[in-house]
Amino acid sequence: FHISNLNESEDYLKRFALCCRGQCNPIAALLGGIVGQEVLKACSGKFMPIKQWFYFDAIETLSDEPLPIEEVKPIGCRYDGQIMLFGRTMQSQIHQLNMFLVGAGAIGCEMMKNWALMGVACDSSYNNQNNIQNNEQPTTQKSRNSGMVYITDMDHIEKSNLSRQFLFRSTDINHPKSITAAKAARAMNQSFRVHAYENKVAPETENIFSDDFFESLDGVCTALDNVEARLYVDQRCLFYQKPLLESGTLGTKGNTQVVVPFKTEHYGATRDPPEQSIPVCTLKHFPNAISHTLQWSREWFEEQYKQLPDVCNQYLSLPHDAFLHTLATQQNMKLDSLQKIKESLVTEFPQNIEDCIKWARLRFEDLFTNKIKQLLHNFPLDKLTSTGVPFWSGAKRPPTPLVFDINDDLHHEFIESVANMRAEMFNIQYDKSIWKSQKLIEIINTIKTPKFQVQDGLKIPSTEEEAKEAANNTNNSNSSFIDVDQECELIINDLPKPITYNKYSTNPISNSDEIPTYRINAMDFEKDSDSHMRVVAAASNLRARNYSIKEEDLHTSKYIYILGIAGKITPAIATTTGFVAGTICLELYKILQNKPLSAYANVFTNLALPLFTSMEPEPPKFRTTMIKKKEWKWSQWDRIDITDPKLTLNELITYLEKEYNVNLSMLSAGVTILFSDFMNPKKRQERLNMTVPAIFESVTKKNILSSQKYMIFEMLVTDIDTDEEVELP
């Protein structure tokens, strides 16, 4: 390190000297992640170590000018290291932050740790509450004055989480992630104010994460594992004009993105191409790899043990009128739903483990014998394509129907795992020794499987295009709704009343003669549950045997499933999560100081290579609109706010003419058109004198909730002078 002219570097040396004793947790976290990965490289001999020196600075997080001594002088508290860097005023800002953390997984836990150590929402002047979670929303004004971290996650802790989510312990398994993470962070800093939820952040929870909720926030941080959820949170931040701290990992790869209102583009402004999925026809009829059979088996599990109970429980729990209303909203699916309900609650309703074994045996015959015979009937082994090439060639493997044999270990495993899961679903208790007894063979021998009958009119798609066409034909079927409704009515009349199932209920109030209490247990698939994976692995291997694909044992199947099937999730690594959580927390310092765009950084890393890159965020894309012969540049952060809820449609039209010199051609809310210049003149005249909210309620037949503060409308407008279409935010 050489300085040729000391006077030119005086400011740099002064800043270095002023902050050399300071310390902040984000720097410790990101450097800890890097060092941890280097230690793993040395121990394992895997990946490329860092060569020579590694230099990192975050000078842009400091104030533009050195702070006065009074600001950075230590005050004898746990935050002195941070105060030396950013000053007392900023530390007070950090104490009073209202932040929303979406997700309590690997990154979420690291973020909670960082925030607790930074002092986010740790105002010691406020009498901290002991409770982590309650059913009521904390008072907005109170949290506004004192700071609060809100955290939400629907998931519960699994054993596999313990290797990378360090706020959790083995005693926390099966406990809610959000509540456990909140308690662990509180243990690090007793002043940490946190409120935990177990709710998904989605349109259906907007009554919880409401307008008031988002308006009270200073920022949002996402720690999610899917793009769909990220995009929804991004839209909420875009609407309420809130900063968003976004980060993600993929093994040793990590990235961060900071979103600042009006300064950067929002998260959804650019999108990655969709991941390639397994074609439907390959999955259903022509698998050629164990990953295909695993995905097929996983979907079958979801259908039988989750979707089926959910449909049945709708019938068992909803009042009759409400159930009929739900069916009416699913016209294309209601006959199928009712048939499933009848099968589960009437024709195939199990009373004991023998019934469950019978059901499993019949499923075996249907899935691995009859369906394969039907496929070979449609596509014989000697079939040729239109070009003269054998149909069963290349990726298409000719299948072989299986002949059931209880002495075959795989056949036995399927019967045992599937029947056991069905017994659990219907709350049936039984002696587990049956699986190794002669009684099982006796039960199997008494089961009569129906003789296979060819379905001549059944069409099986052989390409992805044919599969899509078949799906569209199903959705747009022109079959008579009258016939469907009549058949549905017959099934409904045959169904026993829900209250008749109370005798099977395990509910303490099951002796009630008026309230239906019986429910079927719906199974949410858990890859760490051996009973769940046994079903998936057994079904997958039987299908693999159909198609001469190499079979895999339970543990290998689970490994393949986790790596390639479970939402394309690569397990998080603690080193990468530490790095990205520390890096994105540095951006929070910049947001609090209202730094210019050039100070922010989106970071990309691969700790394995190693690779560290950062780039300035893209500014929002602006559009230019001519309003009253003047240019108006606006981005997606902009909008037109109308604050008068009693504004009539006529007054809105007048307002647009006066302020923007445009005519209103169409007004819509989502997919609902509320006004258009081509609508019926009588309707048009009626709506002109109605308020816009009243028009919305009249057209949609939905009441606006009293807690709802905002409504979003889209407009189509034209310039009054030129009659050309004008774009408005």
C-alpha cells in the first residue's frame, strides 16, 4: 500500500482512522460466510480456494462527510461499534424501524440474527412485550413509534432444517418456524421487538397483511424459495412504495437485489425464463428416467392423500347450502368432485385395516396392470408412426404390465405403505404385526380384482401438443350441463348426511347430535417423513419396473427427489446464507441515509469458484406521455391517487379532462369493466351519477370491506385534442 501524496489521501485516511475501531454485524456475517467456505474447502479438498489476498470494503455505506465527535462517541452500550460507524442518530433510526420479514428459512434465520444484533426494532425506551405471537395485530401507532419486526412463515421445522437454519434446535422439530426464530432472536437481544405470524403472504391473507399493515412498514425483506411468492410481495411493495431487500441462494451461489422506490427498478421488472418441466405425456404415459416416475408418484400421493380428503372435508364441514354454492363455482369439476366424495365416503369407505389393504390391492391392479394394458392396446408393440419409424423407440420405452405377487418385496411394500397411509387418513387403529403375518396373505387371497376390459374410445395423447389439446378440450367441453347437473343431483341425494359420520370421529365433542365433527386427515407431503416417502418410493419403483427403468431404494429416491423434483430446490448452505444476509443488510444502512442510486449494489457470488461481483441496480424504466403539450416522465412507481371515496364517475371524467386533458374511454377493476364508451347508453347514464366504489359493488356483486383503504382501477384514455390513446400510470 503506497501513498505518493499524503495531502490528496487525507480524507481517505481520516475516514479509515475514524471507523477502524467500529464494527457492524453485516460485515461480520458476510466475511464469516466467506471464511467458513474456505475452511470447508481446506477440509474437504472440494472447490477452488481464494488465492492471495481478498479485499472487501463497504465505504459507500458511511455518511458522505465525517460525522461530528458527539455522534460517533461510544455511549457504553452493545451498539457502540455500530455507533462509531454510523452515529447515534442513525442508531436511533434503526431502533425504530418497522420491518416485515417474509420467510423464516435459512436466509430468514440469518436475517433475524443480523437484525437482533444490529438493534433493528430494539428501542429500549419501550416496555417490550413478552409475547412473541398473538391473534391480534399490534397497534400500528405504537409499533410505529417504537419499532417492530414482523415475521411470517407457514412451515414447521423439519429435521433436515437443523443443518443450515441455526436458530433451530432438535427440540424445536415440528414447531412453527416463525415463532421459534422469533424466540431465538429475542434470546440474543431482550430488547428485540418481534411479532410472529404463521400465515402465507397472498391475496387470501390481505385481511391480515392489510393496507394499514403495509403503510406502517419502513421496509420488507423476502427470504422465500419460490418466484411466485416473491412477485406477489414485490407488487405489494410497488403499490405501497416500500423498499424491498431481496436475496436468494442456490448451493454455493447467492445473489442480492435492493429495490428502492423511485430509484431502482422493482423485482418483477425483469424475469428469468421459466424452468423446463417434464412434459405431461412423458410423465403420464412415457417415462424414461427414475425422476419421471418419482414425480408421477408424488402427484399420485397428492391426489389420493391431500386433494381427496380436502374435497371430502368440504362436504363434511360446510353447511349444505355453502357446499352447493362451492360446487356451483366449479362447473367443470363438480361431477368429478362428487364422484370422489361418493367413492371415499360410501362405496370405498374403510371400516378396518382389511378394507385399506383391499383398496391398496385394487390401486395396484389399476395403476400397474390395467392402465398399462390399455396403453398397449392404444399403441401396440409393433405400431409404426406416420413416417414408418417404430412408435416404441428412442425415449419411448415399451411397458410391461405387472402381475401381482404378495411374496415380491416391492409389491408387499406398496400394499403395506399405501394401506397404512389410508388407515392414518381415516383414523383407523390396527395391529402393525399384520404385515408379517399369514393373515395378510389370507386377506389378499380373498380380494377379487375386476377383469380388465379394453376402453376402445379412450384416446391417449402421444405428444405434448396432443396432451395440451386434450386438456383444452376438457376445459371447453360442450357436453350438456343439464345432464351433468342431473347426475350431480342424484349423487348428492345418495350421500349420507355428514352428521352420520360422527360415530367415527375422534373429536372430543363427537357425541353432538347436531354438529358434524368427523374429518378425514389430509396429508401434506413431507419429504422427511418415512411413511410418506415409502409410498412415493414404492409407487415410483413399480412404475419404473413397468418401463424397465432402474429402481432405487428409499434413501436414493429421497435424494433424487430433493435434488431434482421438490420444486427444483437445492438445499441451502450456511456459508452462502450468511454471506447474502450480511450483504443485503448493508443496503439497509444506505436506504436509511437516502443514498443516491450509484451507492447501492446488487451482488452475485459463487463461493465455490470463488466469484464475487456487484453492479449498480438498474433505474426504473420511464415512459413519456404528452400531457397538455408537456412531457411527463413516469415509471411503475408512479400512480394517480384519487382521495375522495365519494367521487362520482361523472366527477372522475371531469377531473381527468381538467388535470390531464384526456377523455375516459374505459374504466376497469381487474377483469371487470365498470365503464366504457361503447356500453349501453342507459347503463352508461345510470353509472355516471354513481360513486366509483358503488359501481364496483353493483357490477361485481361484492361488498368492499370496511378495512380496505384502497382500490386499484385501470383506465383507457384518449387525448381530447388528437383523439390518440394516452398512457397513464
